[in-house]
Amino acid sequence: MNLHEYQAKQLLAQHGVAVPSGEAVTTPERAREAAARLFAAGQTLAVVKSQIHAGGRGKGTFKSGFQGGVKLCRSADDVFEKASAMLGNVLVTKQTGPEGREVKTLLIAGAATIKKELYLAVLLDRSTSQPLIMASTEGGVDIEEVAEKSPEKIIKELIDPSVGLMPYQARKLAAALGLRGGLMAQATKLFLGVYKAWWECDAAMLEINPLCVVTGADGMESILAVDAKMSIEDNALFRHKEIQAMRDLGEEAPLEIEASKFNLNYIKLEGNIACLVNGAGLAMATMDIIQHFGGNPANFLDVGGGASKEQVSAAFKIILSDPHVKAILVNIFGGIMDCNVIATGIVAAVLETGLTIPLVVRLEGNNVQMGKKTLAESGLNLITGDSMADAAQRVVAALAAS
């Protein structure tokens, strides 16, 4: 589950991380009031930040023609004008695609004078099954770009999950980022807080970009988490009712929301061949092999290792709700999964939906003979594949023929 920037900053602040003062607002009038409070408290600049689940907001363009989803302002009236131009309008960035996202919430925050931009993130290193804290002096840009062009500028520190991030590790990171004196002490506290927030919130990823060294009105330097991106592990949400309440369904694809109701892992893609697979690895391999034979997958859909007939039927309905889908490939390898359960679900779903597009099914593994028998006796007009490659070639050919 992804969080908005203002929500991530709320969680960071609760764990002792220094963030700029600010408020989330949903109307231009509330934006002006929030800005007035910031200026009354001594701020000389305020920033208006569009809250959508996508990066590149500052360089984005609204469909109305207004440029930029992040704006600096010197007065409450200016904040009102910028908020009026953003709220209720669709912002298009490099991550939203051409359809863009409607801006329904803004973050109005104080904008300090930035002296230096850094990068910080905590995530799980799957190769070692340990938390990893990653930092770089190259803040404010995509970390993928840094990794490609200047990999030596990425600092990595593995963390023992039994003890967490240790102060000496935090100081080591601060030193590697060139932070000295009072800034090292501040950075150490901030790094420990960021890791604590990641751990205690069961986050999948927590990214601070940029993490900034800023200069206050008194000339003193401090370190602030100026931006924050945070995603929570879905399987841990039952432990965090307060975080679960932060879910913004308006930022999620309707079909993905529907799939989550049935505990299905679904991600819509841009192709026209739908995939229904059990297991994330097999699902990715299925998408790859469809492309290998000249097709274009319409989705990632993992029904899991123990899907029921009802889940399979729901998966079919979700697939068919996408108007771009022109063919379906079912690729099941039954380990825990009973192939006959899948077959029964397919038959029920096809009969209920009146499927008219090509359907290719490849079953292998647990109770596969019974599954194939169920399909054969159903009277359905479907195509069977003997292997994953065979099934992929058949669905691409069937689509071309139709």
C-alpha cells in the first residue's frame, strides 16, 4: 500500500525524524489559511505540493496547461492562486502516464533554504534477507540514474534485524555523506528514526529524496526530510489499523481494488493478452514468454498457491472488465494448488460471463488429469497447451486469427 508524502511525513515525525512543518489541505481556502500560519510563524517561503502517488510532480504538467505540481510561494494569496490551479485538475508526470492523476490534496509546507541535497532509503535486501539502508550524496535525482552512471556514489549498509540499525552504523553513513559536527549528530538521530519508522510500520520501502541540509533564518544548518515516499507491506496491514485508514482508493486502479477484495495480486498492463497464473515468479515468466512469441500481456495476475473456485471466477471477471483484453492465457503449475479447482473455476467463470474471446489453458502438476477431464467434459470452446511455450504460442496465434 502506497502512502502520500504528507502521510509518510506524519509517520516519520512520530518516530523522531525532522520534517518541514506543514498541513494537508483539500481546498484553496484551507491552503491560504495553512500558508498564513506558516508565514506568521516566521517562514519566508511556502511550498505547495500536489499529493499523488507518482514521482516527477515538480516537472509535471496539468491538463489545464498549468505547469508544475510543486510551487514555491512568498505569500498566502500566492498559495491560494497556485492551489486553485492545482486542486481538481489532472497532473501528468513521467510516472503517471498520459492519463495523469487528479490532484485532490495538497501539502502546504515551509520551504527552508537548501544548501545540500542527499538521498536516503531503507528497504529489504532480498539477496541477504536483511534490511538495507542506502544513502548517496546525489540527492534530488532518480537513484536508478545514479546507480547506472555513478554506482560508487551509492553507500550501502546491511542491518542485523535482531538488533536494528546501530548508532555506529548511522554515524558511519553520516561521515560517508560528508556530514560533520552538529550535522553528524542530527543525521545520526534522523537515520535511526527513519529505520525505526520503516521497521515498526512494516514498510516495504521508505525513501527520503531529497534529504536536505538546510539553512535557517539564524544561519544555523540542520537536516530535514524534505520529501518522503513510503509503501507498506500489504500482508502486515492487519497490524496497523491507523495506517490502513490512510489508504487512498482514488489513487489505485479500480480493477486492482476489486482484485484486493479477493486477495488476488493484479496489476493492469497495456497489452491485450490477459494472464491468469499461480505464483508471482511463474506469472512474470508467463508475461515474458508471451512477449517472446510476439504478444503483449494485459496484466499480471497471481491467484496464489491455494486459490478457491470463487477466486478463480473473480479473477476471470476482473480480467474481462478490461476492454483491452482480446485473449486469455491460463498457466497453472499445481504444487499446493489443485488443478481441478482451477479447471472448475474456469468452467464456472466462462459459463457465467459468456466468454467469446480465445482462451488457452495450460495445466500441470497436482491432480492435473482430473483438471483436464473437467475441461474436456465442459463442452467449452478452449485451447489447451502442453507446455508454457506451447500455450504462449497458441494464444498469440489465436489472437492473430481472431
